[in-house]
Amino acid sequence: MLEKGDTIGIIALAGDCDREKINSAVANIQALGYKVKISKNIYEQNKYLAGSDEDKTEELHSFFLDSEIKLILNARGGYGSIRLINKIDYEIIKNNPKPFCGFSDITALLLMFYKKCGLKTFHSPMACSDFVELNDFTINNFFNTINNQEQIEIQGSKIYNSGSAEGILWGGNLSTVVSLCGQDFIPDEDFIFFTEDLNEPVYKIDKMFTQLFNIEKFQKNCKAIILGDFLDIDNEIWLNDLFEGFEIPTVGGFKITHNKEKITIPIGKFASLNSGKLVF
């Protein structure tokens, strides 16, 4: 349970950060009633990265070991998370569990922490994209989901394939999920796969879904698909044809997105899907 007065740690594990955006995010989080710590590397730049992999990994370990920090909020995505997955001491994370939050490129860490540590992570807003200019829906949904204050029910706006399914919620940014192929990252239990992406042509979205479904464990354990936004695509008709071709319950229209108004999804939490309604 995150309470007012608790400390939120903002960490940079992917792309380099804009100083003004970080400062605005810190001020807004403090105005919401929380204390803030920022990682030592947050203003560093190594080409397109927020410092070296070694510095980022060290800060990640220190944030999980810091008992004052009650929630870890990623600064931004971009690229860089997958560079860390074989450098992390997962025992530190397993032995010091706390909410770990982000989306986009951070998907790689969300899924690896769940797989290797059993840590229920959160596909959620991030500091530079969502706490610079606050969207009430996004922020309220984030804190409600983090604190598990109420059961959440969401009705999808488009049913591509009807049906019902149960399993844990699991997924994230599609291209980042696919970048984990070759790792042991797919859940051993049944799951409902949620996903979104942007700036990807339909043929690449097709290729990425096909790559996942070519993995035996994914095909066996994936019981339904929940679709967020696929922004800036080249052909919506082709995309609809792709989604209608899936052989399991598939529902779209959820606010899982790079846009400002987004929902927070708890990875690893049990959920049910029935007639397009997701309950978790």
C-alpha cells in the first residue's frame, strides 16, 4: 500500500532524460503528497542511453535495496532495458519486492522480473511521459491499481473474436516483448496477453505476433488477447484482418497506449475475460 508521504524512486534505465521533464515530474509527484528520490544516472547521457549499463544496473540494485523507496517509477522508455537483463542480480529483486512501474521499452524488465522473481510488476505511466502534465484519469487509475483499492472492470470497444478466458495478465509493448525471444521469459501458467505499439507497419505487427505464436509455450499458455492502441499504422483494414484471424478470444479498444490517457495493468494478477469485459 503506497501512502502519502512515502518515497517514490524515479530511475532511468533506458533512454537519456530531459532535465526539465524530470524536474517537472518531481515537482508534480511531490505536489501529490509523495517524497521523491532520483537515480544518480538520471541526467547522464551515453549516446542514446541514460549512462552506462553498469551504472544503470547499480542504481537498479540500490533502489530495490533502499527500504525508504516504496515504489520504483521509470523515467522513460526509448531503448536500453534489454541491455541490462543479463547483468541484473535477480536475487536482490526477489528478496526486496516493491512495485516496479513503466511501459514501452521497460516491458523487458517488467516481464523478466515477473519470470525470474515472481514480482508482480505494473505496466503503467512513467515520469517523463505522464507526470510532467498530469492527466486525472491516468494518475487516478495508476494509484488505484497500485493500491488495489477496487476490482477493475473494463469493457473492450471491439470484439474481434468472442469467448471467455482466465489467466494472469501478461504482456506490454509488442516489439519489446518480441525482443526477449531467446530468453526464458514466457509464463509457465495460463495468461491473457495484452499488448500495444506505435510506429510499426502492419506487416511487422503480423511478423511479431507470428513469431510469438511460433513459440510452443506461448501458443499453449496464451488464452486470450487484449489489444491496446497501435498508433501511426499504415493500414487499419489490414490490422483488423490480422486480429480477426486469431483463433482465441481477442478484444480491442483498451486504453493501453502511448497516448496520455492510459490504464495501469498489473502483470501477474489473475484476470478473466468474458464477452469483451476484462475483470482483474
